[in-house]
Amino acid sequence: MPQARKPETEEARGANATSGYATSGNAASGNPVTGNGGTGEPATRETTTRKTASGETAARKTAARKAPAAKAPRRGARSTLEAALGRQVAEQEAAQDGPDAAGAPAKPRRRQARGERRIAQLLEAAAGVFCRSGYAAASTNAIAREAGVSPGTLYQFFPNKEAIAVELGGQLLHRAHEMHGQAFLPENLARPLPELIDAVLDPVIAFNCDNPAFWALMHGSGIPGITQEHDELHAGLVTRIEGIVQTFAPDTPPEQLTRVAITVLGVFKAGLDLILAHEGAERDAYAAELKTVLLRYLEPMVTTTPTR
């Protein structure tokens, strides 16, 4: 007689349910293979996807831990990068300006008024330092101190002492050319020699007294750009003096005219050095002595008196 089947316990029913359905535990779907409502996709795909994603995340974290930390650029590299970026911005701005409609190149942008004032302040301070110390002994720190600004502010406008000297020297040379044009006016050549000497020397002496940095830069800096422009100025003065001497002594041979002109200029520079070394009445006295020396040197050569 067969034995009666024992009723199934709660534990057995739970085990059978677990073994007959997918690992997703979605028994309500009624599908013994999948837990996705009968879509036909194996339950293991979802599990595999989760494991793969988890593995990729772990791999990225591991790589991040192993990767060396990015080092901050050194100070020199940072300065180089900033300079390169500054040049790039300037080139972009110049490209945006471009030529005008007529095809003419675009004019450089005007410096802002505040920047212009700061540059003038620095150049004035540099003129004082160059006069007191000379160019060789001057420093950017001394110029910044004279201007009442920090060295960093100075470097925003000029990279070094030479750049300051070139800018200052260029401005002074421009003024010197203008002054010479006024001193050697054609109407002055029609004056008698004593009056001519006064008319030429007075503005030249006044310019050098008002701008002592001109003398310091032209004769002590040794900067190639300034030296070249000074040599051109010197040659121009020799030519002007030759013209004056020829007016009063038209029969003088050309080679003698050049020697006389160079001698006059040399005497003038020596006398100017004495004039700048004194103040007040003594300065005026040395100026008078210089005029007397030149008059006594040139007077014997005069063969013709210019007519007005």
C-alpha cells in the first residue's frame, strides 16, 4: 500500500520557488527562466552589465590613483607662457584693427592717458638718476625709487634700463633737432659774426642746461641706438657749421672748412662741459668765455661781411 505523501513544508516550498525561477526574483511575472515579464532575455545579461560597469568604474579609479599629479609650471615657464599669451593678444588686436578701407596700415593704438603720465613720470625720474649717477651706475631700482613707484610698476612699461634710456634719448634727440632748426635759421646767417654766435649758441646752451640728461646719454651711455643717432646729429652740426664758415669765408677750401667746423664743435663741447658744471652767474660767465674763444678763432677767417 503506498505511503501517503507528506505535506510540503514552508521551507521546501521556498526552495522550490527559488530553484524554478530566475535570480531576479520576479515570481509575479510567471516566467521560470526570465524575470522580465516574458521578454525572452536571460536574467544573467542584466547581472553581467552591472558587473561590467562596476569593473570599469573600479579600473578608472585605479588608473586615477596611479596617474602622477600634474605639476604646477615653474616660475620661469609661467612667465614665458604669460609673455606668449600677451604677444598673442597683441597680435589678435592688431589683426582686428587691420588696414583701413583705403588699404593704409592701421595706426598703432594710442596709449591710455594714465599710461602716458606714468611713462613721463618714469622718464623724468630716469633723467635725474642718469644726471647724478651716470648711465653705467644707474639702476632700474633707483629709477623706480626716484619716481615713487615699485620696480614691478616700472617693468610694466620698460623691460630694463636700456629701454628707458633709448626712449628718453629718442625724445631728447627729437627736441635737439627742433632746437637746431631754430638756432640755424637762414636769417641768422645774415647777422654779423658776434651776433651770429649769440643767435646760434644761446638756444643750444639753454637746451643743454634744461635737459642735462641729454649730455649724460649722448656722451656716456654707449647704447648702440643712441650712439648712432648722436653721430648723425654730430655730422649734421658739422655740415651746418661749414655753411656758416663758408658764408663769411667763401674762398676757404672744402677740406679746411671741414677742419674748422670740427674744431668749432670740439671747442663748443668742451666749453659746454664747463657751463653745465656751474650754476647761476658762474654759468653765464663760462658761456661768455666760450663765445669769446669762438669769436677770436673765427674772426681772422672772415673775408666777407654778409648783408641783411
